[in-house]
Amino acid sequence: MTENTTSIKPFLSVNDGIKAVDFYVSAFGAVESKRFELEKNKISSVIKIENAVFYLSDEAPCNGTLSSDLTINPPIRIILETKNADTIFEKALKFGAVEICPMTTEEDWRIGKLKDPFGHIWEIGYSF
């Protein structure tokens, strides 16, 4: 018997897909598992951070897909649960993310919050 699984995978829109992939690879230790080349040096990619998968592509205003406004906080936060939270958080800052809340321990969580260079808010942490 095959078990059905349900998942939700974020699809991030950015204003420079190639630069964004480079950031996530360098800062989060991500792996780009698929890349689709689009017109005008734009891309769409499948990205993995450990076992977590998300999608990323350049914005396409003609399709209503816009990147985050860097001057405001987006209405969605991405939560990355990993035992490597401290390392990923520090590397993200090194590669251009902006700290919102430092890494801290709250009850049974180790968590920090940052904004990546493309305007997306990440909460990075793990539970004990």
C-alpha cells in the first residue's frame, strides 16, 4: 500500500534568481537540485536545505509574480527547523542577511530571525 503524503513547499520570487541561489547555497548550505533556464538570464530552481525543499524563481510581473518589497516585511515567514541553526544563522549574516532577532533559547526552542537579501523573513531554529 502506498502512503499519500502532504507537504507545503514555499516558492520564493526574487529579483535576481542566480544571485539568490548563490546566497542560499553559501549561507544555508543549500543544494540546487534543478535549474530551469528562462529568457533574459532568468531562472527557476528547486532548492534543498538538508531534507527541506523549496522553489525559487525570478519575478515575472506579467504573471503577477513579484519579488518581496525590501522596504517592508512580507506577510509570510519561513521557518527552517535544523539542528545546524546557529551555524546557518551566522553564515547567513556573513553573506548579507540582516538580523531581526539574535539566536536565543526560549523554553524548548533555539531560534533566531533574519531577513535575507531578497526580502524574505526566516526563523531558523530547532526544538529540544
